[in-house]
Amino acid sequence: MTPGSNIPLSAARVTVDVAAPVRLDVSGLLLTADGKVRSDDDFIFYNQPNGPGVTYRSGGGTSPDAIIVDTSAVPAGIEKIVVTASPDAAGQTFQGIEPTATIRDANDNSVLATFTPPQLGTETALVIVEVYLRNGAWKARAVGQGYANGLAGIATDFGVTVEEPAPAATPVAPPQPTAAPPVTPQAPPMTTPAAPPAPPAPPAPPAPGTGKINLDKGRVSLQKNQTVSLMKGGQPLLSQVKMGLGWEPAYRGKDIDLDASVIAYGPQRNHIDSCYFGKLQIVQGAIRHSGDNLTGEGGGDDEVITVDLGRLPQDVTGLVFTVNSFSGQKFTEVAKAYCRLIDGLTGEELVRFDLTSAEPQTGVLMAKLIRQFTGEWEMTAMGDFVKSRTVRGMVKPAAQAL
């Protein structure tokens, strides 16, 4: 699955386990229509493992912790169960850790879907997956929302009151050995809120080089791994966009024949189709290619791919834009390679990404568009080089980069 994608649940009982190279604490929260717990009893974790329709299962340190959801036993009024994860070690972030959530049929343990959140950094806790009720049917959605203040931040955001350990009365009073930060196994005491919940905790700040911005201030120039939300003033800005890709030969008088393509993926990173010079339209014409440029000479975009976001089928949740050298020329022979996102209606340039480095490879992943669970799209600059002369060879590495 990709961030924001969802699947219908084919089983009434599902298990969501979260695996990582380090030990994780996994929790579940039962939420009403307003996105809050009814009381602290709806927070299911290692110290409170059982709730109505939701159970925590410890992996014992040898297998991942899991949350089991029996949708037939979830009480009326509960519309969503969010599954969270945080590193067991106090203060540890998800930097360099790649957690993977696996949704399984709880009866036969068969895999229904997997999700690995991309681009994690300073987060110390995640809402990774949610199981939710929509029009009488249960579904699962990939989320990947990070928090910088650990499990306590998530709990507070959803209406659980987390009491911080009280300071010592005098300098000589020894600290209580059981007091610990919220993300450690010794969870802080919680009481049912007698007053309105505390304000939501802020989401984690973006990791260096991976910050997400929007279009409120006009044209955006991205650096590698930066993300821009295609929103302006809190509203989706576009229905149709054009991705222009251009390049120039590094050596005057020499032609360079590159091919721009876009690969469409489904919610489980499954390859749906590829649009390139040999297949100029895909997904019922919602994605169209301008045709092949054989030299790279001349001003402006060399090849343009038009994407009608409003017409894309719901099962298309990710697009990766690539450039390949079918003739075998390396990107060290290319100058001024770039991609730019254009408003298809006004022609206004919205986002630009210039390659600032080159490697002796024949393919590059330029950028990706990801549909979020809110329905908005986000563009991320990539600039990752791959050994492949055709779009066919880009399908697997592009899927891994989603």
C-alpha cells in the first residue's frame, strides 16, 4: 500500500502487526465519529491489552507486536481503530528504521496488505494504519502520520489524558523508579478526562531535506527528496497537470536521445500500466504522452506527460516519472536535466526540480505523485539513478521508491 490508499477488508477479524529492525510498542485506539476516544478504556496497549473488539498481542521480543480487530465485535459508535507504533527505546526516532505494517486475516494468517511509510526521520511515534467503517463496510487505510513527542502525543491527540510524572517535592526526594517517558514500557498513569482534551500535539517536523511545503507562496523549486502538497489555501488547486521533462547534451553538437515515461501504481505498489513513447495513452486517456524527442535540442520541454488528476481511477494511487537512455548514453553526458509541473489549464509553472548531480547510469527516477488519504496529491523530487535503458526496467525500482 501507499500513503492514503485503502482496501476493503475481506475478513471480519484482522491482525495488524508492525515489524522493524528494533523492538516496537504497538497500540490501538478506538475512535468515534469526532476522532476521539470515549474514555481511556479505548486505548489498547501492553498495560491494557483488551478492549471491545480490539486486542493487543505481544510478540515477546521475537515477533512483532500486533493489534487484533474483530469488526463484528466493535461497539456501535466506534467508526475507526487506529494502529500506532513507537520504538521501545526511550527517545529513539524512526530515522534509519523502516517499519512495515502487515494486515492479515486473523483466522488463517494470510496477508491482505502491507505498508511501509516512506521518508521517516525525527518521528518517535506513528499512526501507521487505520481500520475504519465506511457505508456499512470495513476497510483498512495506510496512513504513516508521524509524531515527534512519542506515544503520549498520539494519545493526547485522540483525547486520552496522559499525566506527566509529578516533579519531586524536595531536591532530596528520589525519583520513582517506575516513572518513565510515555514511549517506554512503563506507561505513565492515565485517567479519564474530566475536562476537554488537551490541544492536539503538533505533527513531527520534517526531516532535513524532506520537508513538505505547499503552493501558497507561488512557484516552488524543489531539492532532492523534498515534497510539495498540490494544495493552495487549503484546497486542491488542480484537476489537470502537465509534467514537462527536459534535457540538453553536455557536449555541444552531440545529440542525446532520452525517453520520458510515467508508471502508474495501485495501493499495494502494484504496477497498473506505463505511459511512454510506445504507448501514448493509459488509464482511459487520463494520462497522455506528447511523443518521442530524439535529440534533446531546442528550448523548452523535450517531452510532456499530461495527467488529468480528476479522471484518474481510484485504484491509481501513485505515479513515478522516469527518464531513460535507450541508446545507452549515460547521464554524465546530459546537462540541465529537469522536470517541472505545470497547471494544465493556465500553463503556469508550479513546481520545478533540477538535477544537480549525475551518475554514469542510463535511467533516473525524477519525481513521484502520491494520492493522500484526504484525496490531495503530493509531488516529491527524487533524482535517483538506476541502471535501465527502458521503462520496463524501471517498474520494480520505482515501486520500491513509492
